[in-house]
Amino acid sequence: MSEAQLFEELAHAVYTGDDSKAVELSKKALDAGIEPLKAINEGLMKGMSRVGDDFSQLKIYLPEVMLAAEAMKAALAVLEPEALKRGKATVKSKVVIATITGDIHDIGKNIVAMLMRANGFEVYDLGRDVPIDELIKKAEEVKADFICASTLLSTSMPYMEDLIALLKERGIREKYIVMVGGGPVTREWAAAIGADGYGDDGDEAVKVAKELLQRRGAQ
């Protein structure tokens, strides 16, 4: 089986909610010497992306999404430890991350958190359905550099704008690099609400975080 075929089958296993197949293929990827982050991005993420697209178009419904999420978690349990083991702790920076108020979806957020850890960030993951005040309190407590908020629901997107407004109200906006992301979030919308960065996927989120950190250090 070629690498491309393996990724396609891995994406399909996630899409169909076949957790045992997703685990089997994840192990095959590691045995074949494939980088775990590549298997996550080219396999798992593509499967979940299809799930998200079809869910938004009402081609599939919540039970199918939940099955896909379980398959994704099962595969991540195989790939994540190896990805973290191979990660290089070269970034000295603290990140507070959460799925924002009103949303319990956390697959995308979990992937971003894992990729950031693998790239050396110190990550404080507060979980899902987290009020913006808790995000700010934790950031203040640990002296974080980043506050990252995710959502899969358009109804929770306004809380991201509220997060930035509350930071300004408290006079601490400049202390933090604010990044947002998730299914309905766009680059344009992130810029419009005054966020510092946006990631279309986990890989881009890490790349943008590093660039923003470097830019801040150069100021």
C-alpha cells in the first residue's frame, strides 16, 4: 500500500466511524516509518474535514459525526504519543486554549493543542464550553503568551469577539497573542474582530503561532 493510499483509507476510516480500522491503519503508518504528524494531517484531518463539510450540508447527521469523532480519538491515541516523542521542545512559550462558551466540539481544538505541544509550546488546555473569563483568568495565572479559542458552531463565534473586547476593557489586550479557529471561522472574520492570528488547520495554526511569536520578539 502506498503512502497516499494509506492516508486515503485512514481518512475513510474516520469518515465512516470505523475506529478499529483507524487504529489498525495508524499502527501501519508508524510501522512504515511515516511521520505521525503527516498521518494526522493527511489522513485523520482530511476525514474529519469531509465529515464537517457533509454535516454542514445536512448530508450526514450528529450520530455519524459522533462516530467519526470516536474513530479520530482512537487513531490519535496511537499517533499522538509518537508525535509528542518526536517533537522538538524549541519554543519557550505558553498557550491557553479552549473550545469557547456554548460549544462542546473539541476534536479540532485537541489536534491544535497536541501539535503545539509537539512543537515545544507549553499548552494549558481548558477543555470545551469554556467561558471567556476563565480563559483570561488562566492566561493571567500562568503568564501565557497566547490565548487560543475554537468553535465549530457559528452561534458561539460572537464570544470570540467578546473575548477580545473583554481583554481591551481590562487594559490587557496587548499582553496576549489571540488566535481563533474552527469550522465556521474564516481568516477574514478573524481579522475583522481583531484577532492576531487564524489557522485553517492544526499545521497552519502552529506555523502562524511561531511567526507571531517571532514578530513579537522582534518588536
